Amino acid sequence: MKKKKEFRLHPALVFLILTLIIMIVSSIGGILNLETSYYSANAVTGDLETQRIVINNLFNRTGIQYLISNMLTNFLNFAPLGNLIIGLLGVGVAYKSGFLNSLFRMISPKVSRKLITFIVVLIGVLSSMFFEVGYVIIIPLAAILFLNLGRHPSAGICAAFAGITFGYGANIVVNGLDSTLLKYSKASAAILDSSYKVHLQGNIFLTIVCTILIAYIGMLVTEKYIIPKLGRYNFDEEDPDREHIITKKEKKGVIISLLVGIVILMILIYCIIPGLPLSGLFLYLKDNLYVDQLFGDNSYFKQGVVFLASTFLVIEGLIYGLRVGTIKNSRDLVSGMNYYLKGFSSLLVLIFFASQFCMIFKETNIGIFIVASLTEVLSNLQLTGILLVVVSFIMIGISTIFVPAAGTKWAIIAPVMVPLFMQSSLTPEFASAVFRAADSSLKGITPLFTYFVILIGFLQIYDKRKNDTVTITDAMSLMAPYTIALTILWFIVILGFYIVGIPIGINTSVTL
């Protein structure tokens, strides 16, 4: 009996269909005059502001006009687009010159495969403090690393993506997320107690613990589920020659490149240290907190970090290439920059439709409406103790599917959740800990997360199936084991700190 062929839709068409569905849903919401209101914490003034939210109908005259007139704007303003192009320029040079292949082959024989996977996930978690760098640079580097190990590159992509996304709320240092949560937590705590001081480092102990655990669990999921699921990878002539033995010339080239890289990194570090002569070049010194100077929305470092990382890789690849002879002229250099962009056209099509879907969904206000409605439910339930913690976690997790942006959600949720926690003798810092845990749990499987399309794109690059494509469901199925395992992990850690009552940060405990 002939096996029935599986029906598979290209993700670009899926995004188009989802866009039409959202427009229809918005029209129903508009006809029914669905609206709600919520308190929003002003991060600048600390005031609570009443916001009225209505479902915008995009299936009427005005909506169609918006769709047509903003298609180009939606596409060009889609966050991953520009950063992806800039990032791939640097990765391309570092790869085509042979620098990455030589570097990884020098390191990999001395380290076990499981440890390498652990390090990939860990670097993914840590890279979340540098915003888009993880998605546009760490992910392709992980793919190249796994290629040199003779393993399926998509496993490296999944491991890195999981670390970056599900580990977004974790880290070993204070970063931009902590600053964002602090602003809204402070304003929300003042509702009940204006004298309460919310600590910037109030979650640091919890996030350090989660960083290590996420890396370990992410490694286990990759090794036990993802690699067997992907199966054997069909290497071809375009892939690195795994039989190639590193020559002395290549080793020297790597060492020289790394030494130059260390010097560059030292210069970069000097430029982000305030108060030194000619330092602070990449800081926005008008902000009071150093974390905002470095990671705030106005920070020159934040705005240019992808460019800086890409430039670093270009320099590393160029020095290596000139040393070993893989780069002889400017044509070779530009050819390296163009390596990953040669097949960029299909990804551009995907990004075009994904950008319309995400921007149109945002314009309808459906996501904000759902978050505000769930927050109102939480307020009306008036829960206390462990039930409050559990229900808050679930509510935030559901909200993340529709509004992945952490700051947007916390501005709505904090004015309700923080006072509820304080009334239950739980600290505002613990409320933000529950939020960051739930926010990090389901972000990696929602198509509304703008960087989900990057996952699909990189998986497609290394997909060797003929006359087929990586679908949205393919990407979701690969992320599902991480989602289940790491959501459980975040939940257990939160409950563990709550039950045991140990400090979650500097000068901060679970209870008031």
C-alpha cells in the first residue's frame, strides 16, 4: 500500500494564512466592541496610568489602508532583518577563511561532546544580555561547531536557540532585563508602600542557579532527544573536511588571530568603563544607572553590539586568512561576506510574511487585550500564598505566547501582581522572579516571537531534503522538548526558593 504523502505548507504561506485569520478575528472583536482597561506603570515617572484598550478592526477600510501603506515599513522595521544581515557578514568571513573550522578542530578533540553541548547552551544563556547577538551570531557559530564535530548542525542551532530564548530570564550578571523589571516593580510596589526599595540585584542568586541548570538540562535534551530525532546528517563537499589535519601554519594563524582578538576585546572593555580617560565611548552617560548606560534603550553599545561582534569576526577571519593564504585579495574578503547571503532570498520571503503577521497582530491590540484580561482575572481571584505563585506563573506563560516582549507585559502585569504579592507577604523582587521564569518558558514556541523566524531560517540552511522545506511545525516540534523540560525547571526552581525561603538576590528574600 502506497504511503500517503504528508501535507506540508511553506512557513511563508502559514504566516500569510495566520495574518488573514488575525484580521478576521480583529473584525469580530471590532464588531463586538471588545475593550478593556488596565493600569500601566510608567517607567519614567513611576506613576500608574489608566489605559483603555480596544480591538482594532483591520478588516475594514481603515485596516486595509493600514495594511497596504505599511507593508514596506513593517518589513524594513522587522527587528531580525538588519541585524541578521550584519551578523552573517562577519560569520561568513570567519567561516570561509577557515578560521572557525581550524579553531573548533583545535578545541574539540580536548573536550567531550556533551561538555561542548553544555557550553553551547550556556553561551546561549549568557549571550541573552547582548540582545540580538545570540540569535544572529551564536546560532550560526553553533551550527559550524557541530559540523566540525561530525554532528548534525541543526542540533547546534536548537541548543543555542534554546539557551538564548528559554534562558532569557537567567544570567550571572545584572543586565538590561533586570533594569526593565526594576522600573515597573518600583512603581508598582509604591502602590502599597512608597518607602519600599526594590533592589536591582534582587534576583541575582536565582538567575545564577538557573543559568547553570538551564545549560545542563538543555544539554540533556539536545543529547537525548534532539540529536536522535534529527538522525544522520548527509555531509557534502560544501561542508568542512572532517578528515583534514590542522597544519602548523593553520595553528599559528589561529593563535595570532586570537591574540589580536584579545587586544580588541580589551579595547572594547575599556570603552564601556566609565570615568577613565577617553573611555565610555559606547555608553549613554545621561542615564544614572550603569546597567542602563550599557544595556538601556539609548545605549550606543546596545544599538551597535551586533555590528561590533560582526566586525570582530571579520577581523579574526581576515587575519587568519592572510596568514594561511585563504584570503589573498579584496575579492576573497567580499566573497566570504557573501557566503551566507547567497541563499538569503528564500529567507527574505519568509521574513516578509512573518513581519506582516507580527506587526499586524500588534496593530490589532489582540495581544495586549489578552494580557490585560488575564491580569484582571488574576486580580479578581485574590489568591494568596502558593496558589498565587502558581496561577501567576501560568497566566504569564499564556500571556507570553501572545506578547513575547517582557517589558510590555510587565508594565501591565506588575501594577496588579506586585501588590498582590506584597499583600501575601511576598517581596516585589520575588514577583519579578516569577515573571522572568514564566516569561522565559514559552517564548521559544510562539510564531509571534520575532526571532522564531530566524530559527526556521537557519534550520532551512542546513536542511538537505530535496523538494521540501522546514515548516513552522518542524521548528515547534524541535523546541517542544526544551519547552517542556525548561518550563518544568523554571517552575521547580521558583517553588524551591519559595518553599525553602532562601535569599533570591542581594539583600532580598522571598518574603517581606
